[in-house]
Amino acid sequence: MPRSILIVEDEPLIAMMLEDFLDSLGHSVAGTCETVGDALSKVDEGGFDVAIVDVHLKNGEHIWPVADRLAERGIPFILATGGHIEPPPARHADAPVLSKPFTIDAIEPALSAACGART
């Protein structure tokens, strides 16, 4: 089932690779955000089915305010991490995790887990 996906990722090359993978899988990208502030604005605008959010953004920004807002709005999300060793806050412990480096084969199961958990 094609989905519209918000990407929150501060590394442009990683975001572009993820966009390509999602496109190859038949999904559309609703937008890409590099900061918590931009992501919060996009979440408030809506217009997407699920989000893939990098746990750590540049300048030490943590994604938890975005994850909180997504959860408040009932929008499923996936936590993307490149070696984050601290567990997420308990309120987000059930969110699927997509480990970097991303592989195209790992994306669809993560999307299914995220969306299935919220149905």
C-alpha cells in the first residue's frame, strides 16, 4: 500500500538515499526536514501517513518533541538511528527502529510495523 512519508533527517545524502528507496518502493515523500522546529511545523501541517525520524539531529537536537507531537496526532513513526545506544523514552519504546546504514529491504518491514501498530 503506497504511503506518504515525512522524512526528518539532517544529512542530505542520507535523506536523498531514503527518498530514492521510498520512491522505488512506490511511496511518496511528503517532505524532508532537517531540524526539530521544521519537523514540528510539518507535523502541524499534516498531509502525510507516517514519518521516519532521525533520533539525533545536528547541534545536539533530539527528536523526542517531534515524536511526542506525532504520537499526540496519532501519526505512526519510525526511529532512525546510526548507533544510538540510549533507549528511547518509555513512551516511544514501541516505535519501530530503522538502523543506519539503511537498506531498501529494511524499509518496508519498518513501515508495516509502524502503521500496523497504530491501526
